[in-house]
Amino acid sequence: MPDDFPVARPRAGFYFRGHCVEKKTRAMNKLLVTVLLIAVQSAEADTLSGRVVGVADGDTLTVLDGNNKPHKIRLSGIDAPEKSQAYGQRSKQSLSALAYSRSVSVEWRKRDRYRRIVGKVFECGRDLNLEQVRRGLAWHYKQYQGEQDASDRARYATAETEARAAQRGLWALPVPPWEWRHGGKQSAQAAGGRVALSGCGSKRYCGEMVSCEEAAITYRRAGLPGLDGDSDGVPCEALCR
């Protein structure tokens, strides 16, 4: 072949365009990896550590962090009785005994519409949310169980089943708080109508009641303050032990 025979070479423009495509592809891959990492990190639980300085009710407390900033915490996976419900005060007292003035850690992923942190509260490794359910002083909040992982969902459900079978705490109460909030006393009265009360409308004293459930329904329906001598929201406590 003669030295001056023309040889076909890649056009400079073609090589440049291919190089640009390669660089763009690498940039897109890096961007995709970054987005995935952000998504994974956001799915992981954050942890808040501090001391419990307040307990509002059986599923809400306040944690003061290391910078003395308060954080309102809504315990996830459970729902405790409202303050005006039977066992509302007892549930609050239980959470206070478990958490007040103690150092805790909170694992959380979201805030609710009130901007409260929603999470699991641990004290010395013990899940206090779960403990409230075990004691029969909170319900497993089935409406939000999809936000729990499978193991937590199973543990909370089992704890509730065992508390109900043993008739611990609020399992004498026929109306859960999510119904109470939406229906108020009318829901309680409707639920009371489904329970045989042995003519509780004419009863006025704890000695006349035959069960904790009857006392709770009579207390709500008749509004007799004498049934709740210590004003803790639990009437005729001797029947509920």
C-alpha cells in the first residue's frame, strides 16, 4: 500500500459525541445512587435521646434532649384511653411510673399532624409502648399497624391478645379511644346497650355493682362522682383488680 494512500479515521466530532454520552451516563448513575442512598437513609429510623420531663397521658410524653430542647412524643403502635375515659388516668400513671424522670431513647420515622414525634420509646432496652399494651392500659393501634415492621406487629398483637384474655386493665372497657373521640358518650352508651348490666340504671354505689365493666358503664352513663372516690377516672377500683 502506498504511503500516501488515504486511510479512513473516526471523525473527531463522532468521538467527541460518544465521549459526552459516556460522561452523561456516568453522571446519571451517580445521581441515581445518590437518590437511592437518600431514600434508604430516610427510611431508617432516627433516634432521639433524653430525659422524660412530662407525661400527658398513656401514650404521650415529653423528652428533654441534651440541648435542653423539649420534644413531644406520641408513642407509636398504641392508643391509650382518653383522659375522660375510664382507665385514662391509670394508663397515664402507668406510663409515668415507667418513664418519668428517666433517660430514654426514641426510635422514630415520622411526625403526626400536631408535629409530635411518633416513635418507640425505650428505657434500659425495654419497649415502653409494648409494655403499656401488656399491662392492658393501651390498645394495639390496628389502624396504623402497617407502619410497624412485621416483628413489632406480631409482638404488639400478641400482647393485646394476652391482656384481653387475662382481662387486665382496660379490657373491662367496651369502647376504644378512637371510637370515643369520634362518637363521644353516645358511642359509650351504644356500647353499654350491648352489655347485660343487671339493671345498672338503678344502682348508685360500688357495692351494688357486679363487675368492673358494669361500674365503668354506670359511671359514664349516670355520671355518679361517688363511684370514683379518688377522682382518677376509674370507678369502683376494687372490682377492677
